[in-house]
Amino acid sequence: MLTTTSALVTAAHDAHTGVAAFNVIAIEHAEAVAVAAEATGLPAILQISENAARHHGDVAPLAAAAAAIARASSAALSLHLDHVEDAALLFRTAECGASSVMFDASRRSDEDNVRATREAADWAHEHGLYIEAELGEIGGKKGSAHTPGVRTDPQQAREFVEATGVDALAVAVGSTHAMTDRTAQVDLDLVARISAAVPVPLVLHGSSGVPADLLAAAVRAGMTKINFGTMLNVAFTGAVRAALAASPDAHDPRPYLAQARTAVAEVAADCLRTVSGGNQ
């Protein structure tokens, strides 16, 4: 069933557990997450990044497919727009069926980040939407923002939330986007200190590079929304490569896309169990 990100994140935050959010690039990604959520009995967030929307030429087709998959599922799934920098896309959040958005002004100066995020949060709340933002760059993205080694200061995080009114905060605690090995080291003490200082749920980006046991520990320390992307794509592409290597004359994409979907579902199920405490 299609539910709201607010409901899923709030429930996880209140229960001191985590909820997994998965980047959707192709329909098979969304289908795989739904399969994993149904198999584990756990909720999940389907999220479409601005980059994914740009890849498809428009956010609407992929968002419509993801929302339809969520509505047809027996699992609780929400739809979220991720790393939105373009105000035009921000303003289409509700139109495309999403109940939440991550507005990313972290490439701007601190003052401009606060101003733009405050305006985005005011607009989102006027339209009944849940909004996530970022202070403290997450590593692995091009440009001056997202520089590896950056860490979020707990007091600055608190002041940012107070100044902007956002509902959830993505913080820099050691993870890095686009990692294909799980060697990132999350600063659990910093997570605990930020969690104690900030009244809203915390979000971990770049979770694919964090070992499973450390992810579980990060949730126990205070992280709530845990984002996954790269590891799904590694599983997806690996399955396609293996299928085409086994059948080099294949021309119908359905068999190898089905194998990719199964591989992604297996990875997503593991992620869901990890962030929920592994009890399912």
C-alpha cells in the first residue's frame, strides 16, 4: 500500500529503530523493493533522485510506476524525491505522488542554504509534505559540497533545524556516496551526540558503503532513515552481466532483467532486516 514517508519515519523514530530507503532508477528497482518488503514484513521508502528524473527526461513516468507498485503491494511503501536542487522539481513533489522530498541546498553558502531550505520547508508544509534537508556534506559527490572527511557539528545541526523547520536531517558522520565496498567507518559517538542535540529524525546517506553491523549500530545510536543506492545497482548490473555472459546471443531483455530484479530484492531484504534490528 502507498503510505507516507512521515508515517514510516515517525514510527521508526518513536520505536528507536530504522527504516530503509532505496533509490529507484528503473521499474525493476521498485518491484524488487516491494518484493523484499513483502518477504520481510517491513516497510520501505522508494526514492527517486533528481539525477534519476533527469535520466528519464521527466520524473512523472518513473514516479507513476513506483506509486502504482506501492499501491498494489501488501507492504507499507512510501514515495520520496531525493537530492532535489531544482525548485521546479521540488514544486512537483505532490503532483508526482510523493509524500516527501529531500531538498538539497548544501552546495550553497551556509546562509543561502538556511534561507533556501526555510523557503522550501515552508512550501512543503503548506502542501502537507514531509521535508528532509542536509547540513554537513556527505562525501562522494562532485563539487565543493559532499567532501569526504566532513563531519556535522551537533550544535550547528540543532541550529539549522531550528532555523529551517525541516522534518528530518541528513548528516555527515563518515559515510560516502557511491562506494562499492563496505569499508566506511561511521562515527557512532558523533551519531549519538547529534541525535541528542537534534529533535528530528536523522538520515544516513551513502549507506551502501557501511558494513551491516555498523549500520545496525548506527541505528541504535540514533540514525533513523537509512538510504541505499549503489549496492542495489551493483547487484543489478552484476546479475545482468552474469546472465549475458551465460547467454551471449540473448536479445530479449526480460530474462536478464528478471534476474537483476531478483538480485536486487535479495540485497534489499538484507538491508531491511539490518536497519530494523534483524528480527524479521
